[in-house]
Amino acid sequence: MERPIAEILSQGDELVTGEITDTNAAWLSRELTGLGLDVARHTAVGDRLEDLVDLLREIAERADLCIGTGGLGPTCDDLTVEAAAQAFGRPLELDQDTLARIQAYFTRLGRAMPVTNKKQALLPQGSERLDNPWGTAPGFALQAGRCRFVFVPGVPGEMKAMFSRWIEPDLRRRFRLAPARLVVLSTVGIGESSLQERLDRIALPPGVKLGFRAGGPENRVKLLFPANFPETELNDTVKRAADAIGDAVFAIGGIDEGERDLASVVGRELAVRRSTLHVVETLSGGKLASRCAGEPWFHSAVVVPDSAALYRYLGMHPTDVPSRAETEVVPRLREQGADYALAQIAHFERDRLNDETETVEIHFVLAAPDGVWRQTRTIGGDIKRKQITATALSFDILRRYFLRLSGLWAC
Amino acid sequence: MERPIAEILSQGDELVTGEITDTNAAWLSRELTGLGLDVARHTAVGDRLEDLVDLLREIAERADLCIGTGGLGPTCDDLTVEAAAQAFGRPLELDQDTLARIQAYFTRLGRAMPVTNKKQALLPQGSERLDNPWGTAPGFALQAGRCRFVFVPGVPGEMKAMFSRWIEPDLRRRFRLAPARLVVLSTVGIGESSLQERLDRIALPPGVKLGFRAGGPENRVKLLFPANFPETELNDTVKRAADAIGDAVFAIGGIDEGERDLASVVGRELAVRRSTLHVVETLSGGKLASRCAGEPWFHSAVVVPDSAALYRYLGMHPTDVPSRAETEVVPRLREQGADYALAQIAHFERDRLNDETETVEIHFVLAAPDGVWRQTRTIGGDIKRKQITATALSFDILRRYFLRLSGLWAC
């Protein structure tokens, strides 16, 4: 086979009426492109059986692979199974395993299975079931014409989990893929244009494509190397890029490893030391705690709504910032039993938080067993942006502390 | 003409490789749906001339209107004009007016016009030019088969401005439009299939379309009424649907009002009473606080990592659940100064939180000035799902409390 042609099909009235944006198609396209497949088209259709049947037949004639999302739920507007049955003349059959799984799902929740969910156990004859431990709707795959169709639910979390678990390994086996190699340098606390400026100083070998993915405080630099690019030259290029960026780089990874985020990099350091972390959140507003939840190193978090509440909670005055905060107030937080205590000390009014023109100076103060460390930054953007940035920079002071400990970073 | 069928076509490699998400298609769909047009499909293709020519011919046979975005720039990968010329046998002609405009644009910027921009003054024979005062690429419109094609640039700002200036007035003249009306019932704590079952009990008038949008604990029921549906019958239908679902409905809205989420519904009740809320989070892991941050009614939040830490923090024993928790422990939390205190009391190990097969029984205990209220639920899913569900159900006990206060809900 030549380079196989892939398509993405998305189903749902909420797409063609514009109620939601089709982020699934973009996500799947990135994955498929990364694997070395050419995505030729995205199509979205609403909840009309004839439209869907026509479209499936068209795709069966022109593509080698089609990933479909949506339309697998229990309700009357979920038409994918029926459309595939009609389009390809495959009568529906009841899948006993699936029925048992759906029943078990409801039993675990202590509820009787609604009758409508029985529909989700019907599959077109001759199709392979793709189990969905993350929800009730299983996916399925079938061959029609030249095209392999794979259908998964439209809920992004379920779709992504099923892609990783079932679809990607299958595609690697089924198509002989010669993917380009993508190396991603993850950075924190440095803007996209500064990254571009620093990287302009190094010459990339011909054929290597430079890209960026902005993510607020965590920005990614992408180096796309052509298939069969020499390994030593690849490593050298990556090293030169990382050196040009400097200590803002917190992880370097290929596409296969998945992306390591800052929280997991820092969490690993805490976990290997069997240490725990207590946080006092202001600007991050609970978002930091939500990244710590479930982790063995999470001690506890307190979230206060404004600086007045912060000063009250910590028993301090605005004039204590930063000196008494560092010498006394934050270190005392460790008395609650955590090895590390981190406080976000900032002066702000809650009703200005969502004002994008309002910037806030924030001191990240980290009390560790061997001393206190501080990093002061200015944060802007709307409330969501402020939460995300303050969360990332909280993890960043910990990252820099552990770098220092390991001697890799000179103060 | 029957109800005209519209399609959206988006062009660009950056779409089919997933580098960007097609927000233009969603925006245009909302506009067209609002005008009373049915959008049947979205299609995105990359920068390949044959693909685009094929697609234009397909659309000319099945749609009455197609709005295309992208592919009008000056570079080699901008193919829309050429594709339209080939698809419909309309040779390219130089438009002198357009050339003069593009030259004037560069003169204003104090630069000479690059040679490549001359390409942008070519249009397929017999097409109407749509001026673009917001950029260099003009749009154009032409009739082919049954379909009127309108092409505009992919830059969102230019696309939107050109839609308002040229396309919308033209559509209103050209098609006799009568918009449908969408009513959305927002619900919490009830699954999609249970919603379907409850709504199966009522008969919807002919022509009214029922739809669902799943969002975890917050699920939406959509009722789409045809144009000119009688107002009293519409209100009656919405009321019967809301009654069939019951007290899980927390908001009823049209498409224009935007969607009200549960946090804002509850927040408004707290705000009008000038009351404040303190929360102790377990399963929601900080996510509840992040929805309270910035709000005038947010007092503070504590996030604990597991039930051992919860019992320690609250000074209680597992055997105190639920009775002593209700009579003594949670009410005491109000002593910190908040009018309302809400605690999520659950027995769980942190390392099982991300296990989708692990469900957790959780008591939402609300201490209010006039008494204590409890709602007990079982929550499943991975850690993210558990956080989202616990957050929604925390707001839900407050919502039910305020409903009771206002006498709209009988216990």
C-alpha cells in the first residue's frame, strides 16, 4: 500500500449547529499525522440517518482508514451503529458480553440499567467490539470497501483513552508506518516569542521543522525530524536547542513517551523522597490542589479568596512581605506535618481577578527542610489564566529547588 | 424552495494535520442556524488541488449554500480560486479594481506590493467580488449547480467581518428564512438514559426535535421547535418536559441567553443573600474551590487528600459518619465566619481515586444558618470524573437548599 489515506468523521447536531467546536477531529489528526498517516478530510454531520449512511458509503470508496466519533450513546439521536448497519448491509446483532458489561457498570453504581442502554449492546454483524471501560458506550471497528472504520464515543476523555488503548496499537500493526520523529522540549515561564528569538540563534539542519505549541506558562517547542534522520545528529540538534533555551526546559521527550507535564516531573521528585507538600493557594484558586489530588505526596491545601483572608489566615501583615513571610510565617506552616510548605503570597482584590489588564505580583515562598526559597513573578490574564499560571509557577519553584539539590543548576 | 441546505467548507493543511481547531466552522454554523438555515455538513480539506476540486463539485450537487473559508492568501498553498475555476469551468480573469485595492493597501502600509499578491486579483469568470477592507484577500461568490458558493478568508476576524457586512444581508434577501427555536433544559445528577426514559413518557408535538448533550453530571436536554411554532404550545411543551424530568432541572434557557451553569445559578443565590461559603473538599480535590475563586461569596476552602486526613482535620472518627458529622462536626465549621459550610465526607484511599472501577460513597453535608442538610451519593469514574462529579453535586445540595427556602421544592 502507498501512504494510506485517513479521514475523520464526527457526528452530532451540536457540531453542525455550532454549539460545540470539533476539538476531537484536531486531536485525532495530530495523533494520526504523528504516526505517519495522511489525513485528507474532516467531515461533521448532524443526527440524520440518511446523511450518515451516504457519507459512510462515500468514505468507504476513497479512504483506507476512517475514525468516527460520536453517535454511540443510548439516546434516539445516536445513530452511528444503525447507519453503519444500513450503509454496509450488516444487520444488527446483540453482543452478550457488551450487555453484561453495561449491566455491571450500572450495578457498580447501585442502579438498575435503563432499558434504553440495551441499544448500546447492538453492533453491526461482523464488526469487532472495542471495549470502553471509561463509559457505557463501546466502540467498534469494521472493514467496508477499501476502508477500515473505527468508531469511538465523542466524549473527549473516552475517545482519547480508547485511541491509546485500542486504535493506535492496531494502526501500527495494520499499516507500515514510517513516521517522522517529533521531539518536544517542554518549557515553563518563558513566552513563545522569546523561545523563537533564542532558537533563531542556532542553525537547524535542513529538513528539520521547528514548531511551537503555546500553553500559557507551559510552552512546547517541537522539532520534527524526517524519517531516518541520523541519530547522533538528532541528539546534537536537540541538545543545542535545549542549551539555547536554558533552564526553562523541564522535559525533553519524543511523541511516544506521551508528554510529561510539570506536575508529574515535580511529583516524581517528591515521591522518591517520600516527602509531602502542603500548599496555601491564592491566585491558583484550588487548581494547584486539583493537580496534587490522588498523589502520595499531597499533604493538604488551603484556598483563600483574597489577600485580606490570606493575611488573616497566616497571622501576618502586608508589611511582613516578603521578609517575615520568609523567615517565620511560611516555615511555621511545616508544623502541620508536611515536609514542604508552599505559599502564594500576593496582594490582590478578588473582584479584579478576572480583569485581563490587572497584573498581580506574587511571591512563591517554599519552606523546605533545609531552608526557605522565594521566587517573585508578575501574573496577568483573566482569572483562568491567572489560576493556570500560578499553578505552573508553584510547581516551578519546587522544580528549581530539586534541580539545585541535585547540583544540576547553579543559583 | 424548501428549507435550504447549507454546508461549511474549510481549507488548509493546518486543519487536517490538527495544528489548529476549526473554530470558523462552529462560528459560521451558529450564525447560519440562527438565521434559520440547516447546516448539513462541515468539511475540512488540506492544500491539495484535486481534493478541493472534487469536493466543490460534490457540494454543488447537494447543497443550496456553501460558505468556504481559507485558501485565499497569496502563497502557493492558497488554492481556492484555482479550484473553483477548474471545478466549474470558469477561466480566471484579472480584476482591475481588486488589483488597485491591493496596491493601495500596501501603499498605506508604506511598502511595495509583493509580486505574489497579484494572484489575489484573479477571480473565476462570472463571480462576484466581495471586498475585504480588513485584509488583502478579497472574497468571492458564484452560483454552480443548485448551490451558491461564498468564499472568504480563513483569518477569523476578516471572516466574521465579511460575514456581517456581505453575507448575512445577502442571505436574508436570497432565502426566505424562518429560524427554528432551541430551548435547553440543564440538569444535574441524572444520566442521559434516565433523562430519555422520563421524556419518553410525554408526547412531543410533531416537528419538535429532542436532543441531548452529555456533560458528566450536568446533562442538557435540547428541544428544537420549528419556525413559527405557537408560543403557548411551546411553553406548554417545555413545562411538560421539565415536569417529567423533575427537580434535576436547574435552568431553562433559549439559545440566545447563553448557557447558565450550576455554579453561576448557585452563586447568584449566595450573592443576593450576601452570604459566604466555606468548603472542605475531598473527592473534588480543589476543583470546587477553583469554581468559587473570584466570587464575592467565597470564604475559603480546605482540600484534604484522603479520608484519614479528613477525619484528622475535622477531629472525628469514621463511626461519626453521618450522625455526629451532621449534628456537630460540620456545623462547627461555620465558626470560622462563613454563613454556610459544606463538607464532602467520604471514606476513600487516595491511590484508588484514579481507578475507574472504584466507586465512592460520599455525604455532602451542608451547615446553614437554619439547620443541616445531607445528600448521599455514589461517585465513580477516574480521578478527573470524580472531581467534576463531586464539584457539581456540592453545588447541587446548595441549589436544593435554596429551592427549599423559596418553597419551590417540597422535601
